[in-house]
Amino acid sequence: MPASLKDLRTRIKSTKNTQQITKAMKLVSAAKLGRAQHQVFESRQYSRNLDALVSRVVSYLHGNLNHPLLQEGTSKMACLVVISSDRGLCGGYNSSVVKQTTRLKEELDQQGFSTKIVCLGKKAFQVFARMRRLSQNKFGEAKVLTEADYMTNPSELLSGDGLVQVSLSFEKPTFEMARSLATAFEQLYSEGKIGKLCVVFNQFQSAMTQIPTSKNIFPVNPEHVVSTAEPTFEPELLDLLDSLLPRFVASKIFQSLLEAVASEHGARMTAMDNATRNGKEMERRLQITYQRARQAAITRELIEIISGAEAV
């Protein structure tokens, strides 16, 4: 049944209102993206330099490594830290992270690992909770943790029988936030409760392109650097390594958080821009339909008037 003129006017007004919302969200995301993009580019250089420093220190030890974070874990428990968003309306940002996590989990299952999933962000947590319910409670009960929970007892990150959500604010990630997570996971790895730690996130490339990425955190495996001359270090290499590795791990997690936040703003800005353009196209089509229906109504009324006059 064709829509009435009143229905068409209502739909046109609703489409215009939606365009205003999507346009405003695009502008907000664009403003946030500028700051987040700057932080990503600045932190990448720091992360590369720290990676090179740790690699050189490790190479100077000539294989005499007994640090627990550099040793292969004996546990067959793998922990996946999944970084997603707290809000939707960002295109395929969250679904790409979930797919990457699912692929990585399948690979770890084939290697004999049992997997724990720690979600930073509500959207991935909701998806995995729903998947768990559909698979007949495969992961058991989910659990939501605060920073105080896992700082007091890091083992809480492995609770929930396979699925945990950590409540963090993603508007402005801080290094302290990453350090607290890194400290908790370092304790779990050193105690042999986990044998592998990976972070899954979207790596920022541009506002239109975000690359689903998984990064191995534990065991720490810096690239081997060959050095012809060994400098003099103070303090000793092992002492220096003890202070560098925790910062190295925290830096990896912090970099992942920054990349994820920038990717989220870029994905939302692109999605809202597409939504605004689609809204304009829908409005144009509705306007054409409205004008045609209005002209048809006027023509019909004229025919009725003329027919009535002729009948008289």
C-alpha cells in the first residue's frame, strides 16, 4: 500500500534528524581522532626505541638469560586480551576484532592451549558472552572486574571460567592503566599460571583503514641484534634488564590501547560519514516520492472537480 503524504513527511523529517545526529557524531569523532592519531604516532617511536634497547641488552648477555619473562612458559594456559569499544556505531571495528580473536583461539586450541579471554571494552565481551550461551555455557560464568580487583588479586583475571571483562575508560588511555595490567599479567606468567599472553586489537593505519592485529606479549621475545662492540653498562646488565622488561611489557600494552582508540575514532568517523551520505540519498528519494504522490493527489482532485462540474 503506497505511503500517505503524512507518512512521507514524517519519514523525511526523521531522516533529516538522523542526518543531524550522524553529522554531529562524525565531527566529534574527527576531533577526537586528531588527538588520538598524534598520540599513536608519538608513542610508536618510543616503542621502537625501547624495543631496540631491550634487544641490545639481551644480545649483550650472549644467551645467559634466566629472567622468567624471557623463558618459555610451562603452562598450557593462554590468555587473550581483546580490546574493543564500549559503544557501537563504528562500522566493522568490533566484528573484525572478534573474528581475529576467534582465529587466534582456534590456532591456540590446535597447539594444545586452553584459552582465557579478557575483554577491554563492552562490545567484544557482549559478543563472546552471547557465543558462550549459544555453545551451551562453554565458558561458564562471565565476570566483570575493576582495576582494584586484579591489582589486589591478579588471579581474578583468570576467573569467570574463560571470559572476563575489565572495566576501563577508553577516552584517554594512560600509561598507568597499562602498567597495572602489565604488572598483574607479569605475576601470573612468573608464577606459571599462564604460558602465553596475546593482545588482539585494531592497528591504526588511517581513518578508513584499521588492521586487525594480534601481538604476542609473553614470553618476551625481542628481536636479536648483533653488536660488534659491547659498551659499559651501569647498573649491571641483569639489573638493567629487570627494570627494562616491566616497562617494555607495559609499553606494548599501552601502544595497543592507543592504536585501538585511534582506530575506533577513525572507524566511527568513517561510518558516520557514510551514514550521513546515505541519509541524504534517502531524503532525496523520499522527496521525489513525496512530490510524485502530491502531484498525483492534486491531479486526482482536479479530475474529481471537473467530473463533478460536467455532471451538473
